[in-house]
Amino acid sequence: DEASMNKMPTITTEDTHEDVWRALSVVSAFSLLLGVLYRTAIMQYPALPLCCIFIIGYAGIVFEEIIHLNKNCLALLMAVCLWTLRTGAVGPTIVHKELHGALSEAAEILFFLLGAMTIVEIVDAHHGFRVITENIHTNNRRTLLFIVGVVTFCLSAVLDNLTSTIVMVSLLRKMLPDHTELRMLLGGLAVIAANAGGAWTPIGDVTTTMLWISGNITTWPTMLALILPSIVALLVPLLMMSRLWEFAGTLPPMPASRAFGRGAAQSRLFFVSGIIALMFVPVFKMCT
């Protein structure tokens, strides 16, 4: 509508010119530093200019709000400078092999995440995650705290931890629309439970997925070694939060969803199929 259009920020010509000049200044500074380091230190100390470029680029990413430059642009510029310096230090033949290996690893992770997120989106499009909310019938605040923690912990073991957090927060918004403070506390617990649950499986976190795809860790030894620490990482904040006064007492009865009854079977089918498909990923990798 017109009111929302009037609230949208307008981009003026002066702002565009400032962004262009700011980007040109950063590129010029990188180029100048690259030229100086390329001639002086790159042949004698190849690691020194690489570290300098990385520190400057990472500092630009950290202080993105101050310099008003998109961190993606800075990251791409930093990567180009790093690979250029690396080429001058060891030669294009070696860099070609290293770049090929790095791109291959990144592509493997990207394709895995694309497939996993596609499954999650299909389940969500068919209201599969409503199976969770429709089966939570408790009005006790402390019981709801433990249910949210355990469900998020289990979901994050097969989903990405960020995806699990987003799913649980969206479900909490529907379950507790009029309890903002309680919803914020449960959302914080969901973040903790998602990180704890995603740490003990190869597909629960991007970091462990990268190590697992590259062959640095294996499935069963990783799960057996990290399951107990992950449970402890969940139980400690869970027990501490259960002593808060916000989780004493009961909640009003949650409204039942009328529309869910007609598509309940389809939602359960997609939810179970999605979870099985995600859990089958490490099994398929071990078999092949």
C-alpha cells in the first residue's frame, strides 16, 4: 500500500556516488598494498602478505557497519587478492591444483546443503512440522520447556542447526502468540538445544559436515564420542532455566487447529519421509 511505500528508504544519487567512491577507495587500497607486498616480501616471505591481506579483509568484514560496505564484496575482493599473491609465490600450476581442490570441497558442501534445504522446504510447504505442534498438549510451562529442548535437540541432529532454530522459533510464534517474554526464553533455549544437538552427528552442523565430507571424521566414532557431551550441554542450561519463575505455573489452553485435521495424514507422511531421507544421507555415504 501507499503507507508502506512511503516508509521504504529511498536511494539517492548521492548515496550511489558515495558507495561507488567507497568501493573504489577500498579496491585502490587493496591494489596498492598488493603491489607493494608483491614486489618486496612475497618472494622472501610468502606467508606474510597473505596474512596481511587476510587480516585487513577480515577487519573490513567485522566493521561492516562502520565502513558501510557489503561483507560479501569484501570477502570476494580478499579472496581474489589472496589467490593472486599465492600465484606469484608458488606459480600458476600449483595454484591451479589447490584452487581445484578447494572449489571441489566447497561444491560438495554446497550441493549437500542445497539438497538438505530442499527437503526441509518441501516438508514445511506441506505443513509437515505442524505434526510437532499438534502433538504438544501440555499447559505446564516447565514441561513445555523440556519438550522444546528435547524436540529441538532431536531435530537438529538430522537438520542443520540454523534450520532447526528457525523451525522451532516459527512454531513457538504460532503456539505462544500472546506470551512474548516466555517465547523469547524458549527461543533462547531452542538456539542452545540446536547447537548441542547438531554437534554430535555429521549432518547436524555445517562445520562437522565439512569435516565429514572431506573424510576427516567418520560417522559412528563421532556420534559415540560426542553424544554424551552434547546431552550435558543441553541438560545444564535446561535445568538452570527450569528454576526461573517464568516457567512456574500453567498456560491457557492452546487453540486447536481446525485445518490440520483434513491434511493430517499428508503432513505426517511428508514429515516422516523428510526425516528418513535426511537420516539416510550418512548411511548412503557409508555404503557407497
